[in-house]
Amino acid sequence: MTYLRNHRVLSSTDLDEVRESIINLTAPHDFNVKGKHAQLNVCVAAAKCGDLSLMHVAFGDVEISVKSPEENADGLILYLVTSGSGVARHAGRETEFSMGRGFIRDLVAPVNASQEGFGVFALPLSKRKLKAHARSLIGDAVDLMGLTFEPEIDFTAPGGAIIRKTIHYIAEALDAPLLELDNPILTAQMEDMLLTQCLTLLPNSYKDVLNGRSVATVVPYHVKRAREYIHVHADKKLGLADIAAAAGCGFRGVQRGFMDAYGASPMAYLRIVRLKRIRALLLSGQGGGVISDIAKKWGFTHMGRFAQAYYQEFGELPSETVRTSS
């Protein structure tokens, strides 16, 4: 079956051309064909769905190896196999994928894979965008720290089956009825549906909170002490030594404890607490000054880096927050 046939961007037997096309659409990938007489025949298609891009890549009846280096820490790629099978080595784990088993790659780590007769839907995702979408679903009151996904996806399980059907449905809609119908509202709804399903149906660090279940993680007492200290003294000048002293343990202990409990280092956690305090002030209009003055009061002296950190955390610039609240 040909997927996204009306959105084809490449049909080629040239490996260099294929590499260049994939780089422009997702991330650098180095492909090599196994077998002296194997004939590569690659078809690449890509269609916009709101701000997302849904891709389909088919390599033909060949065996290939793929290497991709560490890339953007904000990026993820969801793979839904439509033909063939393979195995990927990623983040210290080996994951098999086939038409029933998918794979989600975190671009912060390199990947090595081998695959045969391979065809796949690829959906690039942004952690920042997923985090912003999660906040739109449950609000700002809940702490949403680092977002991580389990790399293996069972597309035969109920949650995986729903996402598989959704991707196929959207691909068919983009290829036929929506091809001539310019309806950004509808495609934005499809984008929201994909983001919601990824967050609520795939195994990830936000899933329980988003589905209304309490997270029964046992946080060590020294980490709780450090966390409370950060929240009480977030408006003061703090360093890792201060936080470790409040926790009553060494640097390595408090670092490891925060990463295990919250998916972030103590200093990254402090930065997020400060960003949330600034956002609350901007939304309430009680900051008592311009954005740069408020940011400096909470330890952000470089406005460019502050705006970038704020955007990565909340999906909008501080000035946009002020306009929304006015």
C-alpha cells in the first residue's frame, strides 16, 4: 500500500539524496544498504497536520543499517511500522520493532538500527510542545518536570491500537478529502488529538497525572528537605552547595535523588520553580514592573536566555503571557 501518495517529496535510489531529504525533515541519518547487489528504492512523503509533520518512508525490499547521532534535546520521533521489521539500539537498550511493535526515539541519545523491507510512519514531536499541551489539559498547578517516554510501543495493546488507527486515519484524510480542503481548524484539531493520545495512551512520565491517577513515587526524605528549601528560598541566591546542605547530603546524593524523583537536577528544578513564580506574577498583573525587572528579581540576568527558558517551559514568550492576562 502507498501511504501519503499525494504528498511525496522524494523517490530515489541515490543514498546521498535520501540522507539529505531525511535531514531536512527530521534529523541526520546515515543509511547503508547491506548486500552488494541490493537495490535501494526509497519513497519519502510528508504532510502537515497543524504544526506537526506526518511522514512516511519506504525503503523497498532491502536490508539497511541506520545510524543517527545525538541531536536536539527537545526532539522525539514516534515510529509506526507499516512493513518489515528491525532492531534499534538506543539509550542503552535494544528494541525490536515490527508492524505490531513501535518505537519512540529521544533525540538526546544516538541510535543504531538495522531493518529489512522497511516502511514506516514517522511523527517528529517536541517535548516543549507536549509539555505545553499537557498544561493546557490539567493547568499549571501540577508539577510537570522532565518528560520521558518508554521507547517500546505495543501497537496491539488498547492504547497503542488507538494511536495506530488515528495515524492511519489522519494519513488517509490528509491524502484525500483534506487535500483540496484548506481547513486549518480541522488540522489543528487533528494535531491536538495526536498530542493528547501520545501523552495519555503511551507510557510516559506524565501519563498517570494526565489520567487523574496519583503518582505513588516514594521520594527520599533528604530530597523532600531539599525541595522544600528550594520552594521557600527560591527568591534568594542559591547554589548547589546550599541545596545539598539543606538536604543533609553530598552533591552527588542530592543530584541523583532529584534526577530519580523529578527527572531534573536540583538547579534545573530551582529554575522551573522561579519561572513558575514569574509566570504567576505576569498572569496576575501583580509583578509591579516591566518583565525584565521581574525576571532579575528572580535571578534571571540575561533576558535572551530568560525568554528562551520561559518559552521552552510554557510554550509562549513572557510578553505573550502579559498580553493574554491583560
